[in-house]
Amino acid sequence: MMIGDVLWALIGLQMAMGLFDTVIHHELTERLAWRPSQAKELRLHAIRNWFYAVLFAVLGWSEPNGLLAIAVMILLGIELIITLIDFIEEDLSRSLPASERVTHTLLALNYGAILVLLLPVLLDWSMRPTGLMAAYHGVWTWLCSGASVGTILFGIRDMSAAVRAPKLVPVNAKGLVPAPHADKTVLVTGATGFVGRRLVEVLIANGFSVVALVRRPEAAMDLPMPISLVTNLEQIPSATRIDAIVNLAGEPIANGLWTSEKRQRIIESRRDVTRSVIELVKRLDARPEVLVNGSAVGWYGIRGDDELDEASGFEPCFSHDVCAAWEAEAKPARDLGLRVVLLRIGLVLGVEGGVLSRMLTPFEFGLGGRIGSGNQWMSWISRDDLVRLICHAITCEKVSGKLNGTAPKPVRNSEFTRALGRALGRPTVISIPAAPLSSLSGDLGKELLLGGQRVGPLKALSTGFRFEHPDIERAMKALFRTNKDAGNTGRRRADRAEVLT
């Protein structure tokens, strides 16, 4: 008995769905390799990948007979048990996106169909004398070879990430801002986003009360407590005391191509939430002191090597249109007596999300490098520095109007990629050509990847804000530091204290 076309098609489908689940969910969406809580899940993934690698290699190039066929059946059974344990671990340790649950269900059903068709073949092979007969199945042999190599590599990476996970040191949210503020209440829109989630954590840890606007309450279940959740600003009673509003909500700008529908969603999502914020301010019995409204350095347009600060002008482009529309909706708050801060945010660095998280997988596999010429400027800021800057804008009355949320030392893309490679201990020799990138992604690629701005935080510095991570090398080291690094830092600080005393 031989492996039939239907069975090969099911095996190919399992490969495709497994690749989709790994890349889209584990890497891009959930970023499991950089979540200390997922060490056990990563170990299960690594072991399961190695079992798959053996199965793909054996079935792609041979017919295992006798005891070897029985061994393959045992491997299939063990793989099934590991998958069931993995499902339980995932449910206990994290909230799975709906698409990941659907993918897992399809993978399980398809695996069951594979077993139904493959087990009779293996039983037939098990009746033969023990041996490994060479076999060639055309394109399926080469697909199995590629899948085997891929699962081995991801298995190695997942196991190394599992070993690394407990050593990663999250920065304690308490004390990240100078003084506790138990008497202030902050409304945060976009509270479950990459920046908003950390902002809420820091605010609560440092004594603020927080009201969070979220679209899906289930996405906010892991936010720190105590917190007040609303899904619509109309749910907030007029008598509620709100001292500050931080408005970060909006359709992600870098997820998906800029079709006409996507462009409209990007702009209208920001307009709608900001208009709702203004309406809330109008009906509150006591109006807030300050509105910190999100924007981005895209307001300045593509500016080449021009050195930009809050007083600089702009060049027209879609990114500018988005930011200008967002800022325009926030400006009426000034007429209502609020101090308005238009926070023009650069590329926010953190392993949990943002631009850097999308780069981690290729860079970890040694496939990272500059984009295009690498000469375009990247105005960046660490996530914790951005959160600290937002808190500075809330509490410092001198901060109003335009405020650049960028580190003092922007870098070219080539320098950024080298710093990331050094922090990960990986080469950065592979580059992405500009022409195909521009052709495939259109304005998104031209503005966000191949264009750029050289923006400085003049107002932040002039109002007394100090960056913890002013340069890219220090920022990268902080992002990837381990317990050992933190211990060395502590000892160096202690040594300096001894010298000073």
C-alpha cells in the first residue's frame, strides 16, 4: 500500500496551516518568543516541531517497514498527546485570538483525517520485514524536505526562547514616573493597544485612577486592576471626575495596504473617537485639565535629511492627512478650557508590539538587514520613555500644543538594523530592495518604510523631561536585557555608590 494523492493533499494542507499558525499567530500576533509567561508553551511547540520534522523527513524520502513503521505510529500518537497538552496550556496561560482558535480546530480535524488514511498504510508497512526503503514522491518529497528543515529551525528557536524567557527582565511599572498621583483620574482611549496597555499599567502602579475605553471587554481582561472599563464614552456619567484624557484610539495604520477603504477607516476611526471625547468634555460637570491627543511624526511628511522640531512645517502625504485630521478634531478642547497636547509619536520600540516586534522573527533567524538604501531616517522612542513622556504631559503645566514623542537621537535605517542585530547577536547582511517593496505596498511602503523624518524632541527637553533611553544602542540593550544583565547593572550602580561615599 502506498500513500495516495488525497493523503498527500491533506499532509500538504497541514503544512500550510501549520506555517500560517506559526508565522501569523505565534510570531506576528502573539509574539510568543518574547513573552516570559509562555516558556512552557514554547517548549511544547519545540518538541512537537521536532517530531513533525522527523515525520516529514521519513514520509518524504522513505517507506518505513516493520518496527520502523510501528515507531512512526508511536510518534504520531505522542505528537497528538503533545498537541492536546499544548491546547490546555494555551487556554490556561493566554487569551487566544478567534482566528487562532479556528486554525487550531482545522489543524486538529485535518490531523484526524490524516491519521484515518495514514494508519492503514503504516499497518501494511509494519507487516513487512524491518527496514527503511528509499522512496521518491516527486514534489511532495521536496515539500516534506522544506517542511522538515523549517520545523527543525523553528523548534530550535522556540526551545532557545523558552530557555531565555524566564531570564527576561520586565521594567517595574512602579516608580517609572517620579511621584504618585492618587488624586488624579485619567481616561485612556485605546487602552488595549501596544502603548495604551503599558500606559494603563504604569498609571495604576503609580497611584492614578484609570477609566479605559475599550472596543472589546474580553481584550482588557488582563489589564491591571483596579480599573473602570467602558465600551462607549456615553457610559461615563456627567458627574464623573476626570482630570486628564489620553486619546490613543484609532485603526492601526501599518496593518494592511492603504486601499481607499482602509484610508477612510484610518482617518474616520480617529475622528470619531476624538469627537466623542470632545462631546464627553462638554457634558462633564467638572472639565478635565488636559487632553493628550495622539498623532505621529508622519505629520511632517517625507522630509529627507531635514532636522525637524515642533516649529517645522510639513510636506503633503497621506500620513500628514491622517495626523492633521486627528489633531484638528482635538483642537476644540482648547476652547473648552483644556490644555491640549498634540503628541506626535515616532516609531515606538518594544518586543510586545509595534514596528520592532515585526522585525524580530527575521532578525532572530539571521535574515534581517536594511530596507532599501538604508539612508532613510527613523525617529524612534522606547515604549517606556513614551509612557513617561505622556505622564510628563499630563502633570507638567508647561507642556501644551505640539509635542514630539521621539528620542533625542534619530538614526538612519542602516544604523537601526545594525543596532538590532548587535543586540540579538545576529548578522544584518540581507537587505530588502526598494523597488519591489514600493511596487507591492504602494504609498504605505514609500511613507512608512522607505521615507522618514529626522525629528527631535525639543519641547520635551525644554520642559525638563529626561530620556532613559536617549540613543539606539542603549534602547536595544534595555529591550533585550536578562536577569544577568540586570544584576551586573545593579552591581555597577553599587560600585559607583561606594566610590561616591
